[in-house]
Amino acid sequence: MDKILSFLGLGKRAGYVVTGETAVENAVRAGKAHLVVISGDASGNTTKKFTDKCAYYHVPLRVYATKAELGACTGAEARSCLAVTDRQFADALSKRMEQEA
């Protein structure tokens, strides 16, 4: 498993990451999401929905990994999206993603 997925798993265990479309949507709307990650193989509708929501609420959005990988690293079934609800954790994750890109 790569470092970013391991980092996401750590964030999930620490309570900094919410998964699932409804939970992510609620976090974005409530202003609690500081970063949203969508899987590269998410459906077109899901991608458009979160791209639009994140733009409207000014939440950074990244596309990373597959649904199976996002689910596995957070201890769930396949997940098409997740939100990071801790600002410092989101900043650290963004930096790691930029370095790997």
C-alpha cells in the first residue's frame, strides 16, 4: 500500500476522515471538510456532483486511487469519495499528494 493510502488510514483511525457519499456531502455543506478525495474510477455523476459542490463551498478536491483502494485503506468496502475534516491533516495530505504527482 502506498504512503498516501496509509496516511488516509491513519486519519480514519484518528477520526479525521469521513467516508461515503452522504457523509462527505454533509461535511462539505457544514463547512467541516477541508479536503475531498474522489477515486479515479468514481462514476461520472459522483465526480460531477462533488466537483460542483467543492467548487461552490471552496473545498479543495483531489482525484486519487481506486474505489477499492480508498475503501481498503479506511477499513470499509469500496468508497468513491472521502472527506478530511481536520485542517492540519488535510494540509499534510495535500502536500504529500503534490510531492507524489
